[in-house]
Amino acid sequence: VQLVESGGGLVQPGGSLRLSCAASGSIFTINVMGWYRQAPGKQRQLVAAITSGGSTNYADSVKGRFTISRDNDKSTVYLQMNSLKPEDTAVYYCNAVSVMTGPSWGQGTQVTVSS
């Protein structure tokens, strides 16, 4: 499974961004897709995940502000980020877990929240 992210950038506090991640390859074997982030000097952590059945899971720090969604036909996962805060600044990575090949990662996209 190959993953390509898009949609990062610079935004002011309180603003919004939408990240997209397109999967290719053995897409029909993907069970879970999600977003992780890694800030400088910190470990990579889960932001949000969604199963092929639509069940979602969010980090406490983003609940109520971020929404993950998935287009199974297009094998694309989205992360709508609203009310962004400076502490959301990080490199965001797309992740997909295939029942055949295990986890795959995208190249990462930078999100910077700053005035």
C-alpha cells in the first residue's frame, strides 16, 4: 500500500485545514486508516483513526475540533482540522493498516499554526 498526503500548510490560530491521504496498491486489504503527528522533540502520536466500517477514534486533545472521514471508493482518508491551536503544529503522517501487508506510512505533511 502506498500513501500520498496533501493539504498541509501555515494557518493562523483558530483557522482550519483539511488534510487528504490517497492510498494505492492493495487498497482492498486496508482495514484501518488514520493520522498521526510528530512535533519536534516528541514521539509520533495518534491523532485520529477510522475503520473500513466507519468506527472512529480520536486523541483527547483533538476531540470536538478534528473530524476524520473516509471515502472507501476512492481509498482516501481526510482530516478536517478546525479551531487550530499552536500546539497542533507538527508533521502529520497518514497511516494505513493492511490485513495482508501490515502498516504503511505516507511521507508526512507539515502543519504550522502561528500568527
